[in-house]
Amino acid sequence: MTRVPDLMTVLHQPAYEYLMDVDLSQYDAVMTWSPFHSINSVMVRVKKHRKDVAWIAQFSDPWAGNPLEVSELAKAWNRWHEPRAVNAANFIVHSSPYSLELMLKDHPQDVRKKTGVLPHVFNRRLYPSRPKAANPRITLRYLGVLYGRRTPEPLILAINQLYERRRDLAGMLAIELIGHVPAEMLQTAAARALPAGTVINVPNVSYLQSLELMYDADILLLIEADIRSNLFLPSKLADYLGADTPIVGFVPPGASEDALVGLDCWRARPSDVPGITNAIEAAVDHVMSGQQSRWCDESFKRQFSAAHVAQQFSEILGRMI
């Protein structure tokens, strides 16, 4: 069976038929979102018959050349279909300049004229309007799936190191991992060395529940894989920013690190356990101090607000219509 980037290809034909039946002239543009990447192939078909329809193709990840793709069949499918989508689209949006540059290196330079970067956004209205919860312990939360090289082990090692030098913190921290975590990641020697109940794994929650958990955390953790470079700016980071909760990131060079540098918040590389220890300690001290000072650069943070990015998107539409 042909391997494609996602399982939504079963909806290709119904989506195509719908778009061909609807009066698209009443819309300024049609926008497709990635993932799922293969929906772009539907619009390639539509554009063959409706050339006047303005099409904006959004890519959260690169398509062809994605360094995280392991299937050779998927790689071949992507290499075949991406040029057709890029050529047919009237404008292409990426959420990271790194993934955009990865795409552009395989296309003619004039393609750059119809591309731009719009980051993931937060919508403050989706978060609770009540005061933040008062947690019995200083609660550090990570929300998302952990697997492979995206592991909590450096965090667990860092908490052990922190407890060794800060006896006053023993028993005061709760590490909550919200989402699926392989059992073996929570059964390492370092994990067993922590006081019982320090690390808590909570099953998956809904999106709105996740925003509430971000809002009520004392510290949010951004855990990324220990790789040479990360091309992607995760939507989770934008969600974290909307919660207005201090962030500590363990990130490789790339889009996430650039954002954390711009925010001027605590960070370290995933392999740097002493650096992670120092970052967590500084964030914990900030929380214990009563949080009188700001934990990030507010002007940089506003770049991820829905209102700011909507204005950028409006400018893109203005160029097209």
C-alpha cells in the first residue's frame, strides 16, 4: 500500500468534491493547514480547475526533507508531491524560519516571494479568568507526549542534583508529566532515587483542560529531544506563553531556543544536566520569592498573541486580494 504522510487521505475525495461544488468566489482565500500535509494535494487538484482561487498553504513542519521522517516511502511521496503544492499555492506560510529555509533550498529562488513566517499563537480568552491555583507543592508541569529521545531523564537527573545541594527543597517539588510516557522512562535508577511521589504521570487531557493545567502550574517545562538542531517551533510553546506561567526549556539549537532567548527565560540544552539543574533552581527561587519581577520579556511575548499574528495574516491577505 502506498505510504502517505498521514491517515487523512481517506477524506481526500470527499474534500475535493466539496470544494468543487461550493461557490469559492464568496471567499477571499482557501487555507490548508499542516499537519496533515497531504491535504495540500487536494488543493493542487482544485487549482487545476479553479485557477482564480487564492490558496494559502500553511506548513507547521517541513514536508519533503523532514529530518524526523523515517519511512522511505513517505520521503519519496513527499518529494514527488511537495513541488506541485509549492508551485500551485499563491502563498506559503511556515511557523518557523528554519523549516521555511529547509523547504526553500529545494525550490527556485523566486518562490521566496510568496512565503512568510507566522508563529503559533495563544488566545488569552481560552484560559481561566480566575486567580491561579495555590498548589500544595511547587508544581512543575510538562504537557505532551514523551518518547524516544524526548525523555524526562535529564530532568529527573537534574532534580536529583538539585535536592543534593538544596536540602531545603526536599519534598517541596512536584513534577507532573501530563500525557503518555513510556513506563520504562519512569523506572530508571534516577527516577527511583527521587522521593516517592515526586514524579506524577497524568493521562492525556483535552485541549482546554491542558490550558487550565498550564495556567495553574507554578513552572512549565519545555522538553525537547537531544538532537543537533530543531527546525520546529512547537504550538505548545505558544500555549505556554498564554498561560503566563514561568517556563524552563531544555532545548537544542533552533526555533525553540531562539524563542526562549528572545523571551529571556530559563533554558539549557537537553544534554546539559548541570545547566538544567541551574535553570530549574533559578525558576524555583523566582516562584518562592513571590514572583514580584517579570519572568519574561513581555514585548517579545506579544509577538505570539492572536491579535498580533492576526494582523500579520491580514497583511498577507491584503497582498493577495
